[in-house]
Amino acid sequence: MAGHSHWAGIKHKKGLADKKRGKLFGKLSRAIIVAAQSGGGDPDSNLSLRYAIERARKSSMPKDNIERAIQKGCGDSGAAIFTEIVYEGYGVAGVAVLCVALTDNRNRTAGEVRKIFEVAGGNLGSTGCVSWMFDRKGLFTVDKTSVEEETLFELALESGADDVEDEGEVFQITSSVESFQGILEALQEAEIETEISEITHIPQNTVDLDASNGKKVLNLLEALEDQDDVQSVTANFNIPDEILAEVAG
């Protein structure tokens, strides 16, 4: 599995989103509220809202929940005001970690994120300490058994993808943020189901981990994902396939 999608792939295989669906819906609602507050309630003219809604649908969030979140973002004067903050730090073995949060209390969130890093043997760093190691990109994965390789390659590249790679069990598509929605719509129109479809931070290089450090890094990332304000987590690690089952099982 490629390092730059490693954590996304592991989360999918472990079903972490399914195990914590109630908490996930709360985070997805928050993202929709923030997008609607900043750009209005029409997803056709608000790309951030369109993406937030697509994420919610991908996670099987009920339509009523989505609509309530949009209404809250557009019209509820008492709705909390959330700020996006990117936390940067290091796990064991020098693994760089980026953590994006939406919070209405900076001090609380920073304290909790710092504690999570410390318990896992890492440390929260200053702004800019690791973000330069990542590029913001669109990321899709498609099960290799569900589509012909030539069909997917042609569709993705014609829709504006930067690259399509064979990653063992899946095909992986990367794109610019601007091309993400067009590729997503093209895949949907062709009825090609994606396992992962998200805008994320992709590392330029990765750190190979052994079983011991791999387990520690995965524990850190899971703990960060479980924090209420955290929306997404990514890191620049790679765990060789031969030890991945032992580490992520």
C-alpha cells in the first residue's frame, strides 16, 4: 500500500468510521455548518459545502441530518462559530503528522491534541514545522475488481486527474483540489464506486516503519481521529505489506 494513502487505506480496512458512526456524524455536521456559514447554503455555488455534503453522503449520513446542518449554518444566529486550525507535530521515528480541526475553543482543543501526541511518544510542533512536507490533493481509490484498468485510466485522465497508479488491491487516483469535483462526478456518472474519495494532504516522501513503531504511529493517529474537534489526520509513513496485518489487525 502506498505511503501517501496509507492511513486512509488502513481506516477503510479497519472500518473505523463504522465503529464510531455517531461521533463521525457530529464531525460531518460541523463541517457542513462551517461551509454553509462561510459560503451560503447552495452547494451549486459553494464548493466547500458541496464537498462537505458529499463526504456526509459517502458515510451514509441521513438526509435529514444533512439538511439540518445546512439550515443551522445558514440561519441559526445562536450557532457556534468554528475556526479551522491545522496542528502539526511528530510521532515516533520522526513521522510527520498533520491534523485539521474545527473548534470553538482553541485552548481546549490545543491542550487535548498536545496531550494525545505526548501520550503516544510524539510532540506537537509549531505552525509550519511539517506542513511543507505535504501537498493538498484530491485522492480516490477504486477496488481493482470493480472496473477495467483501461476504462478507469481513460476516464480519470480525461476528467483532469494528475496520476492513476496500480496499488495492489486498488487503483489510486490523485488530482488537484480544483479537479476533485469533476473527477468525482465523472466516476459517479460511470457508476464506478470509490472506496476513498477525499481532499487530503499527501506527503511528498514517507518514512518506513517497523512493527513496533508502526503500532505506535497507528495508535497516535487513531487517538487523534477520536478527538471530537478533529476533522482529518494524515502522516508521512509507510508500513511494509508483510507486517501491516500484524500492526493494523
